[in-house]
Amino acid sequence: MNNENRNDINRSFMNRIKKQPLMSIIFGSVLLRVIVAFLMGNNVVELPGIFDQISYHNLAVRVLDGHGFTFGELWWPMTRAGEPTAHWSFPYTLYLAGVYTLFGIHPIGARILQAVIVGIMHPYITYRIGEKIFGKQVGLMAAAVTSLYIYYIYYGAALMTEPFYITSILFSLYFALLMAESADKKMDVRLGAALGISIGLTVILRQVFLLFVPFLFLWIWIVRFRLNRNLPIVSTVLSFILIFSFIIPITLYNYSRFDRFVLLNTNSGFAFFWGNNPIYGTKFIPILSTSEYRAMIPEEVRHLDEAALDSELLGRGIQFVVQDPTRYILLSLSRIPPYFMFWYSPGSSLLSNISRIGSFGIMLPFMLYGLFLAIKKTTSFWELIFSSHGLLIFFALFYSIIHILTWTLIRYRLPVDAALIPFAGLAIYDVAQRLSVKFPMVQRLIKVGG
């Protein structure tokens, strides 16, 4: 190949990047996540922050072997061998079981498929949210941040619910933004269906999002009322019908196994009991050993099945709060630093420190600056809350408070990071604009995304 042809190819490639920067971002996103999938390989072992992948893998294999949703030995949290469990997400377990059915029990296949799906969808929906609220260039920068965010690259290949869950949350927020501003009745129906499906998928991946759903629809209705547009009655009803269509089959399945009502999963009681146990005093410790968690469970209730034990522990956890509300408040406040942790910790692995500092640590200043830029444009609290960017802020606050009041782990904050990344994109764009005054090269780079 002569130099002239090589130069033509290079120019053609650069022109494609200029015309389709989002495609380049998505390509990079997929590539990074697939590389990590190959590095994690075909073995499912304990790695920092993703121990749950061992449970999902083993549960999927048990399902394939005809044992249903059970484990072959005493398993987390306190489930005896052969007894039914609803502690783990049913759809994610079925995803793994489905992939294993098609390609054999090769976890690397599930990793790669997940890395491709999320590598495409996560930056794409981040772009759409950023574009809608702040414009195309901010959307592109937000998508680029998502594609490079170390936490998302790492979790994108882990056999856990987080990648799909976070992406489906963003789709739910995006469709909510569109529904809130819609003035077309036909479009309302489509958006109602899209929102119902996205929320349905989200809550069956992790039921904690259900707590936010009523407030999400209240936000939509208030925005529509403030815009003097018809209230979305039909689309809301359609959304709820679809949401229930995802939930009810799981609820009925749980009832057939436990002979009691279990909406989706049996984990809220365990989490609230462990997260607010008097053993902590007023200083929360995010992670203890399995034996320490089990030692907290009173001997007299250990004979209960998983569903009954979850219900019993929830009641006891509430008693902890009622008996000493001051301690509960102080304990909840102590969860704030580990929830927003971004600094180096000698007690963490090298991988954990790199992931934490290299993602949230670097982007937190941009998120905060972007929040400042967005907030200063509003003239009142109510204008802020019911603006498009206000929904992202509202979700981030609500979701954070839920975990601060219950149980905190850094990975529980990752959906909040996803909601704040468009603000980081806004900040990066603002900084780039300011730098372009002095550095023309920066202006040319901005134009590539324009």
C-alpha cells in the first residue's frame, strides 16, 4: 500500500469519527469491557466487590441441573441446602442459565455477551439523557465518561445484576423525562409502554428501585401540570399494568414455594437487620465476614425458611430503630463517608483503590461543578426539582438516602454515579470551552464532537 492510499484511509477514518463520534465512543466502550471479560476468564472466583457472581453462577448451574432456585449446601445469607431461595435476582439467574444452555457452562461467554450489550446500551442512553438535558456535545462527553469509567468497565464483565440494572434505571429516567414533556396523546401511549417495560425490568433485577417508582410518577404528573398539559392518565395506567406484569409471576412463584407473600426477593429484611444491628454501636462497618453476619442472627429463629427469616429479621431491625432512634440516626450518618468514598484506603486491594480513585475520585469534582452549573441556572427550588436535570438530582438524593438509612456499600452508589455523569459531561464541556479561548487545539477537539 503506497503512502497516498494510506493517507486516504486515514482521512476517511477521521471523517467517520467526526461524523459519528458516538459510534467511536461505543466501540471503545465495548472493547474495554470485552477485554476485561477475557481477563476475568472462564473461572468464577472471588474478586473485590463482585463476590456475588459466585452465587449467581452456582445458582444458574443448579437451575440447569434441574434443582430449581436452590443451592446444594448452606449458602448466603442463611439458606439451607436444597431449600428454595428468592434472595437472588430471578431474571439475571435465568440470563446466565440461558447462556449456559446455548454455549455450555462457560462463564466467559456470559461475560462477553453482557459486556457487548451493556457496552453499547449504557453509553448510548447516557448520551441520550445528556443530549436531551444539556445538548449534543455534553451528551457525547457524558457517554465518553461512561465508556471509560473504571467501575462500569469492571462490573460490565462481572456476573452480577449491576450492569443491566444501572442501564435499565437510566432508560427509566429517560422515558420519564420524555413522558413529562409530552404533548402528544399517541406518543404518551408509546412512552407509557416504554416506561412500564423499563421499570419492570429494573425492579425485577433489584427490588429497591420500587421505592422510587411512586415518586417518579408523581414527578411526571407535577411537571405535566406545571406545563398546563393533559395529565398522563392512560399512559400511567399502561405503565403500571406492564410493571405488574413483570412482578406478579415472580410473586406467585414465590408463594408456591414459601406459602407466604414474597413480592420479589428475600433480602430487604436481612439487609435492614444487619445494617442497623446494635453490634455496630454508632459506627457502621460496610463489610464483615460471613460468619460474623450469621452470628448476629438469633438462634431461636434460625430454623425458619428464607422468606420467614427475612420477614422476622425485618421486624427485629425495625425494633432496633424504635428502641434507640438516636443511635439509628448516628449510625446512619456514619454510613455517609463509606457511601461516597473516593480516597485511597490501605485496607482495600490495589484493584479496588485504582477503581475507586480512577473513576469516582477523578469525576467527583466534575460532577459537583456540573451540578453547580445546572443549579445556578434555576431561579427557585421548585423550578430546579421539576426541571429535566432536577429529576437526575432527585433520583441521586432519593437513592442515596435509601442506602444511607439501611445498608451502605460503594457498589450500591453506582446508579447514583450514572445519574450524575451527565453533570460531569456538562462540567467537562464548560472547562473545554474556557480552555479553547487560550488553546485553539481544544476548540478543534470540541468541534469533532459537534
